[in-house]
Amino acid sequence: MLNPKIFGAVIVAGAMLAPVASFAAAPPAAPPCVFQGHHVASVTPFRVEERRIKSTFTRLGGAELYVQAEPGLTAEWLRLEVARHLAQMHDSASMNDCALDVGNVRVEVNSAGAGFSVRLIAADPNNAEEVLRRARLLLG
């Protein structure tokens, strides 16, 4: 026979642990793209100049974003936000619309007038078009 006090304690403990078990089984959610938290004013193609033997040609290398300045936002802070976002992306699910989630993308952030120039440079030339396409989605 089970003591009523022990039975009650087991019921209460089970009720408290049920929500924890359901959260543990859920896969980690993808964080929103870091640039969605800022106003992206323009997106232009970023061109890379390459030299091969005696000739020079230009190819698409990624995208260049212009992010408007906000109170308290500096180029260093934006670089830090991007670095944190890249670190979070390694631990979470794929982000189908984030320009940083296309292979290996290098990011350069510089001050530019009343805002910031952010270059998203694809390491693989085959991914440059996809980086540009996803960056243009930020204009919406």
C-alpha cells in the first residue's frame, strides 16, 4: 500500500517536471538575423577584382549593406553583434533567409557617413549570388 503523502508528493513532482521534459526535447530555434534589428537602407552588389596572369576581371563577391546609424550604435558594436550572431548560428538550426548562413561569409564593418557600410563577402564565388539575394530581403 502506498502512503497518501508519498503518493501526493510523486504527483506534484511529476507535474513540475513535465514542462521541463517537453522543453528538453525541442530542437534549438534559429535566432533572427542580426540585421533585422537594424534599419538596412540599401543593398548593392559587392564586386571583387581578380587578376589572372595578364588580365584583370571583376566578379560578384557578395553584398554591401548600408545600415543607418542609431543612438549608441558604433561600428565596433555592430562588429560584435555580427560575431555573436555567427557564433549562435553554429549552435542552432539553419536560417534560410540570413545572408550570413551561406557557406563561409566574411564580414567587414566600417563607418560610412551617417551609418555603416557592411560588406558580406562570400568565400566561394558560387555563393555570392545567394548572399546578395538574401541581403536584399532585408530591405522589406
